[in-house]
Amino acid sequence: MNIRVFYSSLSFKQKFGVVLFTIPCLFTFLAPILVSGSPHDQSLMNALQAPSAQHWFGTDHLGRDMWLRLSSALQVSLGIALISTLIATALGTFLGVLSAQYPKTADKLLNLTANLFLAVPGLLFILLFATIAPGQLWPLFLGVALIASIEMYRVVRAQSMIIANKDAIFASKLLGFNAWYLLRRHYFPELRPIILRLAAFTIATTVLSVASLGFINVGVKPPRAELGLMMIELMPYYYEAPWVILQPIVALFILVLGLNLMIGKKK
Amino acid sequence: MLNVKNLSVKTRDGNVIVNPVSFKLIAGEALTIVGETGSGKTLLAQAIVNNLPDGLIAEGEIYLHGQAVHSLSTQERNALWGKTICVLPQEPTRSLDPTMHAIRQVKEGYQIVKGLSASEAKKQTLSDFEAVQLSHATNKYPFELSGGMAQRVAFLASRSGGATFTVADEPTKGLDANKRDDIAKQLRALADNNEGVFTITHDIYVAHQLGGRVMIMRKGEVIETGDYQQVLNKPLHVYTQTLINADPRRWKKKASKDNLHSPIVTVKNVSKSRGDKQLFSDLSFSLRPGQIIGVSGDSGCGKSTLGDMLLGLLSSDSGSIEWSNQQSEKHKVQKLFQDPTDVFSAHVTIKASFNDLMHKYSISEDKLLGLLAELELDAQLIDRYPDQVSGGELQRLAIARVMLLEPTFIFSDEPTSRLDMLTQKTVIEALVNIVKYKDVAMMVVSHDKPLLDNVCDELIML
Amino acid sequence: MKKQTLKTLCNILAWRSIQALFVALFVGVLCFFAAQGLGGNMAYRIAGGRYGIDLMDASTADLVARELGLDRSLWVRLIEWLGDSITFNFGNSLVSGTPVIKEIWHTLGHSLTLASSSIVLSIFIAVPLGVLAAKAPNSWFDKLLLLVSVSLKSVPNFVIGILLVMLFAVQLKLLPAAGHGGFQYLILPTLTLALGLAAVSVQVVRESTLTVRNSTYFLFSRIKGLPDAQSFTRHGWRNLLVPVVAFLGIQFITIVEGVVIIETLFAWPGIGHSLVHAIFARDVPIVQGAAVAMGLIFVAMNALVDIAVLLLDPRKGEHS
């Protein structure tokens, strides 16, 4: 699995997507290193300042440095998105392949559970969890990870069932190879592109969901920096200082657009 | 009816795929083009019909009913479809709209293409359906029709425009003997009715049944052309002779020796049904090392099921299958599959797949090289990926892999149905040789009865 | 109706009923624990709602607690709560005191208006554009459409809303920014939701149309002699719509989620708006009522989609 070979197999659009996605990622981690201070330091005197030498991205309505606030917000979004996607990928893949290997036992139970959970739109899940523990981050996390896991499970299951019926599987079984070999040689290589695409999609969806939740003030409370929360906080000031509200919007757009381009087209 | 002068097919950059060819077809005549994959025969037909794939263009003159078709615009040429040129579909079931009743798919041809009134079109369609014993199927959806019924509906639909020049591209692909004969008769009837029939096929037997004239093609060139009896019985060209010899009917039957081994497996009174269909009942036979037993029958009759039962993948409803002292070594029973492209993992080289096996059972590389040599395979082939190797070579590689384990029994499920005639001969010869040499018992499933008659010591008909 | 189709229909209805039951139970359980979190708070607020905040004190709250049986064991209360949930007995709002059912009913109509106009608008946008794009794949139009779709997909729906408000309400002063009243208040929320939906469905329509255009049966229709336009009318539309209608089921998720967010942005007095406010006020009965209502409607819509697909595609009746 050569990274270079993989990268060169991507289309131009996909490569562009990777670049786009990397920009906010790098910013997220490098930004606090390059500038000192805290995203919560208020200074009402310096409110809504345009980008300057002191504040590279300007300040918000409470005088807080936008450079730092933006990177903090991206940390929240990316952090939740990446961890949830990781959990979802591991869990969903494992259960999906399991379902395909044991269609008469494990599958019946898992598939039924997954389909039942499909009855509730994801956002409702999260909102219900948030009602139990308002203002905390874990309902967000739990809800997002749960939805992502179910989606990954269904996709991996569907694809694994197709693979399970291929002649190559029967041939390998007859030759005496065990389940681990089948996974290594047949399932994973075949599943890998699909899982990667779905993972990128999941990260994108999660980032958007977190922003939406921040927008309605669920899961994240001020003064925490979060993209959606920042947008609604800055909305009243868009006329006098448009560059401020544009920042979280543009940051979110580049991040998710990059992911969407990376996904590419089905062959 | 059809007059073709110097017709060639090229890529847009100028690479010639089909060299200039000229021929005529008169009314009441059948012209059959015979060739293997890559001979260009399909492209030739597509050039005449005007549905070449993107990136390919045709050059030359084509006259249909005296009209210079080659100088018409694309739109004008496409307007000939249905009215002047009839193209029979290669896959009848897939050619029918899955959400539309059968009768409407024929009726719309009469109404829109031929221009009849709605009631006239309906009348004509109903009488058509009656003529082919499909009156009960008028309001059925395609998925409710059997393969044969769908073929008849598609046939009627393509003829509804009233064209008298018919192009049939591989009309008998993948069909068993009975269906193949039906279609050949259908086409022959068209010619007898003073229409022009232009057929493309790789099956020499179909060419025989159609009569008329035959054109042999190979790699974009016409090798030989003439009256079918002359070309197919006394060909002038070596290649034609090779093609003819590749027909299982022509294969020389090898003298069979008495088999003195004791049976490795005895099947007693075995029955199996699938759903409410009884596949077979009370079947008994035994297999000895080095013996080849054939199983033939129409599709869906349980041939594959029988083999899978012997492999231990399925169990019988009644009766018994007794193996002599081979029970514990599961991997001594092996299978060859119909589609060799799907048998090796597509993501690694063939060599990697072989290494997996040799590593697991501690088999030496010499053994592999020996097998490859016996199967007349270039050892360097295994460095490639499965999709870089031809079907015939891939099937032989599958044979090599199976033979590495020194199996006692091989179940070959239609091992050559997807292959060309020439390739088929090579593969079957290689398979039979190695099986007889190593005293492996084999069961072969095929819809090609002449092949089984030649190759097998015993035959089971289901 | 064919016997097999009828059987499939019964299967659909049975399955969706099970899902509906699950929704009521699942929401019920979570809301029960949310209510536990409020604890004595809940009794306090109910008492406050009943008697007025000024006229009550801790002992009144205790009385209410005992009256409502809040001092019994957890399991008993859970079972009772779930029973109420299934019979739609949600009690009264902790904020206003009015019966939950009444409040939900009131707001439901507004949400349904918004949701249905959004779906309809999105279909009117997505279907023609998608079909046109498929007619000339990889043309400038197709590529432009793809660019617009991907861009719209890369922002949350409320950002689209904000941008529309900035353009039409603030800059051009053509439409109101929020609220409810005449038809003009419906335009921006509907447009926002519809654009988000169409951005995704237009590609589904395009793919579906391309599949149909490249299918063996479509090509056979052409070669039979039918011109492109008539082939498309007779064999194209019906077949391309099947996956599109099925996809609508998935889009309902977006609609339900979108309704919550967009109603909040535009202060549209629908069920999503109620839900969000209720979460803040920790008005658990309203949360439960709203969530169950939305969940059940979601299941019902999915059931309708299943039935529509069954009617459109005769094959579905055979093996589901």
C-alpha cells in the first residue's frame, strides 16, 4: 500500500480536494503555535477590528483574536469528526464484515438493530441526548459516532455480502484458507476504497452537523469557539464587519469542499 | 440488398482495426461472419448499422437497397433503424424495458416506427404473439418471462418496424443446444422469406445451420469467403481449418483404456430439490481416479448443485455420498469455475496468490514450474495481475493452482463456456491430459454435448 | 392487485409499524432519563406552572411530586412513562402548562407546510436540471451543475439561509428576514431547504438518467426505430424515477433535520422551532411530544415512499 502510488491514482479533482482539506488542517494545528494568547481573551476596546499586524485575522465583537478563535473552533470540529469517524470505521467495518460472514445469525440481529435506529433521524438522536445533558459535549459525540457507525456498517455489510458470494471466496475456501486469509486477501482490498470514501463523507457530514448544532446552541456553549456558534454570534455585525462572519463560513466551506472533492465519483 | 465496398474501421487517430473489406448480400441470402474475439466481426456489423463505439469511425462505401448510406448524416442513418435495418438484440432479457408490459414493447414498434394506427398495431401484435405461442404473456413484465420467451418478444419487437435486412450479433451466445437450434431456424426462416440475414458468430455449427455464404475473419482481416459448404468442409486457408477443427464435433476421440482403480467416491440414490422443483432423484454412480464423468442438461437443472454436493458444500435431500478414506483432507476436492477472471484475488499478482498457497502447504516452487510447463504456460505470466492475462491462460493458471494440491477429485463447472473455440480446445486438452496423467477423478459440467461426448468416459443426463 | 404485491405491501406496513413503535419507545426512554435529570426541578416547575411561581414554595412542590408519583421506584415510573408515550399521553408543557398535544398540533401544520413546499420546489429544481445534464454528460452545463451542487453541499443549510437573507432581505430588501404571516415569509425558508435538498438530488437524478440512457433496453428502443425523444418518454421517465423516488426516503432525514435548523433561523413557528426552544427550557414533555411527532411522521413518509416504489416498479413486489 504505497502512499505515492495511491496519490497518483487520484483524479485531478481529488488531488485538489486533498490540498483544500489540508489547508484548514494545517492551520488548526500550526495556528496556536504561531501566535500566542488565548481565544477567550476579551478586549472590548479592540472589538471588530480589521486584520492587522497584531491580529492577523482581526477581532470579533468581544475583541477576541479571530486567528486563535478560528483555530480553536476547527480543533473542536475536526477533533469530533476525526475521532467519531475512526470509531465508526472500526466498529462499522468489523460488524459489517461479521454480518456478511454469518448471514444467518449475527446479521439478523445487527441488521434489525441498524434498521430500527434508522427510524430516527440523527439530529433528533443528538437533541434527545442533549436534553439529558444540556451544555455538555458527550451527547454530541455519542450521537454523531452512533449515526456514523450505523452508516458505515450498512455500507460495509452490503459490499461484504457481494464479496462473500464471489467465486474467489469459494475457491480460496476450497483451497483450505481460513477466515483471516479471506479478510486479508479478498475483503479488505475490495472494501478499502469504499471505506475511504465513506470515511471522508462521514468527516464532512460530522463537521456540518457539529456546526448546525453549534448554531442552535446545542452541545457547545459560549465562550467556547465553534464554527456554527461563531456564525450566529457574529450575524448581527455582518454589515459593519463582514470579514469577521465570513471567516468561519469560508473555513467551513474549504474544509468540507475539500472532503467532498476527495470523495470523487464512483467508477 | 447490401453492397459494401472497402469498408474499414479505424480509431480517430488513424489506427486501422478492421482492414478494408468488400462484399455483397442479396435478398433471400444468409451471410455469416465467423471469427474469434478480436477478429473485428462485431465492429464490421456496427459500422454497417452505425452504432460504433465512441472513438471509432468507419470509412468506405455502404449501399443499402441501392441507397448510398455512407454519405448520409448520423441522424438520417439512425432513422434507418427499425424501418430498413433490423438489429436483433444480443441479450433479449436485458433489452426489454423492465417496467413495461411485453405487448406494448412490440406494439410501439408497429405504431411509431411502422406508422400503423393504434388499433392496427394492436391487431398485428396480437397475431404475432399468437404465432409464437405467447398469447398468454401479452401483459407480463419481462422479469416474468423465461429466457426463451423474452427472446421471442425481443425478436418480434425488433421486426415490428418492417425491415427486411436483419443483423444478428452473436444471437446464440451462452445458449444451450436446443435454444441455439431454435434461433438458427428462426434466422434461416427469414432468409427463406426473401430477406437478407447478416449474422456474426463464433460458433461454426450455427454457420452450418444458416447456410448461405460464410466469411472467416481474423484480427481485422477477411481470411476466406465463399459458399458455406465449400468453406466449412474444404477450406482453402489453414486458419479456417484450425477453426473448424476446434469444434468439439470434430475432435478425435481418444481410445479409452480400462480403468482398474477402485472408486474414490460412490454416490447412492441421491436426490435434491430446490424450492418446489425436483432437480434429480435416485441418482447413483461412482467415480474412479482418472475417470472423467460428464453432466449435461439445460440450465437450471441442477448440474452445478450436483457438483457442489460432491464438494461437500451442499447436502443431499436423501441418499448417500461415500468417500473412501479421503474424509479428513478437505482440500483434496477442488473446483474449476466458469469465469476464471473471478477466481484469483484481483488486487495482487497471480504470483502472490500462488505463493500464499505454496507457503501454506510447503509446496516447492519446482512443482509449480513443472505444472506451468505441462500446461504450456509461460512462467512469466504469473508476475502479472489477473486482469492482464487472457481468459484461456487464466483458466489454465487456475488448473495449475488446483493441481498443486494433488487433488483426488476436480469438479469443472462449465470451464470453457466463456472462451473462444480455439482457446477452448487448448484448455480442454490441457485439462484432460493432466487429469489422466495424474489419475484425478473429474466431473465436467457443460451445455455443449459434443464436447462431453468426446472428453468423458461416462455421461449423466439431468 | 397481484397476490405477491399485496404480500409485500403488508410486509412494508408491518415493518414500518414496528419502526413507529420503536420510535415512540426510544424517544420515551431518553426523555424519561432527561426528566429524571430535572428531578425535583420538574415538580417545582409543574407546581409553578399550575399555581404561579409567586404563590408556591418547596412544600407545594413536594405535594405535586407525591401527586405525580415521582417518589416511586425507577422501573415502575419508566414503564408508566413508556405506556404514556405509546398512547400519546404527553402531559402538559412545563413552560406554558398547555397540553403538549395541543401545542404540537398547532405547530405541526406550519412545519408540514414548510416541508412539503421545500420538497416540491426541490423536485422542480432537481429533476429538469438533472435530466438535462444527463443528456449531455461532461458538457459545460453538466460540469457547472456539478460545481454548484458540490459547493452547496459543502456548507450547512443555515449558511445558505444566512446568505439568502443577506441578499434578499438586507441588501435588496425584497423579502422579510424571519417570521410568519403571509406567503412572502414562506419563500426564503423554503428556498433555503429546497436548495440544500436539490444539491444532492440533482446528482441522483443525473446518475439515474444516465444509467437509463445507457441501458440495454433504452438502446434497444432506439434501434427498434423509436427516436430519442419518444424512447425517453416511453422508457426513460418511468425507469429513472424509481431510484429517485427511493432516494426521497433518504432525503426525509435531511428534511426533518433541516426543518429543525431552518425554523430556528427564520423564527418559523413550526415543530422544529418548538423542539429547540423546549430543549433550552428543559421542557421535557414538549421535547418528547415534538420528537415523537417528528419521528412518526418520518416513518410514515418512508412507508409512503416504499409503497410508491412498489407501485412504480413491478419487480419490487417479487423479491423484497
